[in-house]
Amino acid sequence: MDFYAKSGALGSAMGVFDCMTKKDAISWNIIIHGHLHLGASKEGLELFIQGREVGFEPNISTIVLVIQAYHSLGAFDDGLKFHGYLIQSGFWSLTSVQNSLLSMYVDIGMEFARKLFDDVYDKDVISWTVMIGGYTQSDESLFALELFKQMVSESGIKMDGQIMVGVLKAYANLGDIRMAKLVHGFIVSRNLDYDLFVGNSLHSSEMPQRNIVSWNSLLSGFVRNQKYSEALMCFHLMGNEGVDSDEVTVVNLLQICKYIVHLHQCELIHSRILRKGFESNELVINSLIDAYAKCDRNYSCMEAILPNKEARLQLPGAQ
């Protein structure tokens, strides 16, 4: 049954479940978890209710998925009743359960979410992120920023990219570019500047007029932190906005080619270098040679080194 559920074959899983003459807690958890995890929320909740009627005791993972199911269906009345069950059963004291409830309460209303948040004893980064994001989305950015200041000064919680997205959006909503820049400094000091969501938030708040310098800074950050897929996405976004690449852009792209060993991309960048007239830039040519060498393309290395077409044609096999 577990195999079928994890393979997405819920019909086969239910066939096994229905054939079981004795269903224990493990059986119920597997079948309910399988439905809820695959997005079959209504069916999963119906099975949960059936299981509770025969005394089934859910595990923590199932509890969290049940809360998420009520949330996704917008069944807030049932979610509130389930909250009562969690208090009675003792599951309420678990941080993962509290955070799942908090996410649901944010959509019910921030006043209810704040009351719940204040009752959470052991708040983690998810608890703070949910509340800050909730205030920001509810156009209550001042409350979001006050909560962030409280978190920084009191909780000792380690920041992550998601929480900084909420903070940057709050300052963007208020039009406070000066504070957004201070937060940017905080992000850099905590090594969060390479996070793609943070980068996009910075662009939308403090850099409405993006130029080649800001794009190259973000691109370099991705490459430096070996976030190569994010770097390529950044380069494509840069092109979509009509920002033309320069020598710094090309060097960063060659660094990506070197690490992912992509010869065809090296050749495309080589063509770009020639079209743009970048071959006189020593850093660009050295980066190109390095990238070709990593791709085991020695002839292409020589092409990059030799200054003109006539010299290249003298190489063996160049014709």
C-alpha cells in the first residue's frame, strides 16, 4: 500500500487498503497521507474522518497535511474545529503543527494569526516568516517591519532568504528606498545576496531602473556561490529586459561553462566575444581559454589566443 501511494497509484493503494481485514494506525496513516500528499484533499479528509470514527491515532506528518488540506480548500470552520482537537490531543505543542495552523490563520485574518503567534512558545524562522509575509500581503507593512525588528533584537533566529523577501516587499510597499538599501547591506553581511528571490525583491524595490552594473552584480553573486542554474536564469532575464551584455557578463558566463563543461555554450560565447569586439580584453580571453581547456578543446584555445584569422588558418587542420 505504501509503495502504491508513493508511486501515485491511489486506486491501487485503496484496493489494498479495502482488502485489509484489520487496519491499524500505520495503515490509516499511509492511505490518508498518500491522498493528502498528492493533493486529493477532499478524499484524504474523508478518510481521516472515517479513521477517527474507529479510533485511529494520526502521526505528526498526517496532522500537518490535514491542516494544509483545510487551508487549501478554504474550509476554515472545519480548520478551527480541528484546532480544538489538536489542543485536546496535545499535538498543539509541536512547532510544525503550530506553524501549519499559523499559515491557515493568516488567510483567516491577521488579528487571529497574531493572537496565535503570541501563544507560540518556541517560535522558529518559519513562524516569523509566515507572520511577516502575512502582514506584508495584507498591506500592513509597518506591522511586518516592527515584527522583523523584534525578531532581530529578541529571538536570535538565523535569517534566510524567504524572510528577507517579506522585509524587502514591506519597504517597497512603503516606498522607503533608504531603508531597503540598509536591509540590502544586512543581506550581504549574512551572505543572503545570492538567493534568487532576494535578488528579485531587491530589483523591484531599490533598483527600479536596472542597469548592466546591477545585473552583473547579481550574476556574479550567483556564480561565486556556485548557483549556476540561477545565474543562467538571471542572464535570460537580463536579455528579456533589453540589457546588453558586457565583458563582465561574458566572464561570468564562461565561469559557468567551465564548471558545467559545456563546449557548445563556450563556442556561442566565443562568437559573442568576436561580435562585440571583446577579444582585446585580457580577462575575457584568459577566461575563454580556461573554459575551452576544461572542455578539452585545445584547438579552440589556440583560436582564442591567436589575434587574427590569418594566424589561425596556419594551425594544422584549421582549413
